[in-house]
Amino acid sequence: MGSRGLCLVIEDDRDIRDLLTLILTRMGFEVHAVRNGVEGVAAAWEHRPDLITVDLNLPDIDGLDVARHIRARSEAPMLFITARAELEDEMAGMASGAAAYLTKPFQPRQLTAAVNQLCPAGPLSAHSRNQST
């Protein structure tokens, strides 16, 4: 199975970070996971991921600000995964650059569906990516 590219996971909760890494790896992504916003912004700029997941409640920088910093240099689709379930939070997330919004706790199939919508896996994309590596 060809790689679907690199996914950057920005999540401070170790259990959720490990779960996201496991699911995304099984979906064919290479995963680079970090625990806070500063590391996340730096990793996004350095690694140029194909997909980014962002927790809104990070210990150092609000996830909305992290998304704005990343969006300034990256067009990669962003998926917010957060405990903030209010409509205004979701609207603020979408306004800051998110392409999708999942609330915790989430089901693995919800994550899989959102990721497949943001990064469709097809034989052409996997094949062309393999040719370039």
C-alpha cells in the first residue's frame, strides 16, 4: 500500500495522540505527532504535511492561533479535534482555516470518514507519490 503522505498531529493528550497516530498510520499516512502549538507550527513549516490535525485546547497556544500561523504558510487541509462542542467554536475553527471539525470523544470511523473526505486515497495519487520517492 502506498503512502498517503505525511499527517501532522498536534495534540497534548498522550492517549488521544497515540490513538490518532495508530488510526492514521493504518490509513496509510506517515505520522509526525507533537504535544503543543509551538512544536506544531514549527513542524508544519519544516515538514510540509499533507494533512494536519489540531487540538484547540493546547497548553501553550490556542489551537485557533496555531491554525492561523500554519495557514499563513500551508494549504494543507486541517482537521480540528477538540472538546469544544459549541457552534461558535466550530464556526471560529472553520474561519481560522479548518476544513473539518470533530468533537471529542470521537469514534474512529468518524475520524476515518473525515480524513477520507479531506484526503481522498486513490491509486493515481498513491502511485504518483511512490514514483517520486
